[in-house]
Amino acid sequence: MNIVYLGTPQFAVLPLQAVLNSTHSVAAVISQPNRETDKKGRVMPTPVAEFAQQNGLRVLQYPNVCTREAIAAVAALKPDVMVTAAFGQLLSAEFLSIAPVYNIHASLLPAYRGSAPIQAAILNGESQTGITVMKTVLAMDAGDILLSQKIAIEADEPFYSLHDRLSALGAVLLVKALDLLQSGSFTLTPQNPRLATYTKKITKADGLLDFSLSAEILARRVRAYNPWPAAFTFYKGQYIKIYAAKSIKTEPMRNIPCGTVIKSCQKEGIWVQCGQDALNITSLQISGKRVLSAAEFLRGFPLAEGARLGQEGLA
């Protein structure tokens, strides 16, 4: 089949690669405009655009793929089917009329519709998630399901690891889905809207840790926001990112304010009192420095027991 592939971030690269290695052909790749810059301020191509260019594919980039100009250009490609994977734009009815559109979504729909399903699964303590390939309709992530497959979330697994495993699974399921569509032998299963849950867009501010919450909730946030936006806190005006931490059961300590360091040693890391239990921080970074283990950090930045982490300006 002749495919138009729409994707932008790293998540969408492996599925595109899988299509290239299949019996199907890619007429063009559509990606968001290049916006990210490197340390020298140079504008960098999106991961999907870069991969497509390296593999000699035609690349189209539109701020809005639903303009009259963009729709005409895509229709001229005469795709049999179009595929979206973390593309990042809503599609209009006119665009959807060009050819059937199928989306690779990183959750077991109808759970976790929206832009941050991987983070949401970790934040909510799920033991499993998965990939769903669904037919795109005007309502967000509400289309009928063509294929889905579960995957276990490993204990203490951070976002970046789960993201990469789901991207690889999405690649496998996409080729299966295209083969089914080509054969004409497939069944679409409607979603149950009463079971639908939704995710919100992640912002940098979401990474700020509130130590009045339980350590388990904070440990999930550390995992869900690794590497971006990264969980963070402050100590005497220093901005500190936290990349690995786990919840440690402790006895209630009524006279110790939340955010207080209750243990600090190179062997066991940094323990911070939370609303319930303690957060054991094992990997962190001061702004402008490299990521360090707790042991390395404490050799150069003594953080003694009794120190208090929290909002900027706390002593």
C-alpha cells in the first residue's frame, strides 16, 4: 500500500523505519515544523524529519496540515492509507476524507486518551500499558480499534525506558495493521466511551516536587518526568533536578517538616521526609552540572541531615 506517514518526535521513528522495511511504500512523511534548537542556537530537524531525510523520503512540514494548500498536496500523493504517530496536530474532516487514517497511540484505549499517556500510566501506578492502533475520527483518540497489545510496566521503570519499549511495540503493530488493511480481512472494535480517561499536556512546572505528598506519589513523578521536564526541587536557591528516587517506608515523624533531609550518606543516598514515608534520592543534578549519583553528589555538595528542600528560597 501507498502510505503517507505523519509523525514528529522520537517515538514515531521506529514505526516509520518498520514501514520502510515492510512491503509497503512511503509516498511522503509529514512532520511538524522544525522548532527545537541545539546549544549553539541552530534549528534542528524533528527526529522524524531527520530520519526521513536520511532515508531519501519526501518530507513535508506544515504548521497546520489542514490548510487548503496542505490538503491539496497530500491528496495529490494518492495515499491508500495515512498513519499518524505522535504527530501533534488535530486533523480536520476534510483531511480525513483524503484516505483512511490510523493512529498509533501509547495506551490501552479508551484509557489515557490525549497527549501524555505514557507519563499518565506511570503517575497512576499502573502495572501495564500498551499500544493501540485505531482509526482516526474527529473526536480525540475515540476511533474504533484495529489492534492493541499489552506490555508490562517494570518496577521503578522511568519514562524514557517505557517510551522506547512502546515505540518498538508500535513499530511491530503498525506493520501488522497495514498488512490487515491491505488484506481487507480485519475487524474494527468500537471503544466504550464510559471507560475513557484523559491525560493533560505535561509542562515544566509539573516537575516541582511537593514533599507534603506521599513518597510513593513523588517517586512516580520522578520516573514519569525522566528525562523531561525532570522532577525538581530547590535548596538555598539552588535548582536541583532529581532523576532517580524510590519510596522508603518510615515511621511517622510529626515534628519533622516535609522536605527535611532525614538521612544523607554516600552508601544509602539522600532520604527526604514526605507527607507519608521518605523519598530516597539516588540520582540528581545541580543546574549547570552533570547528572550524578547521590554518592558523587554528596562528595561535592554536602547536604546534611536537617537540611530542608522545597520551594525556592527555603533555608
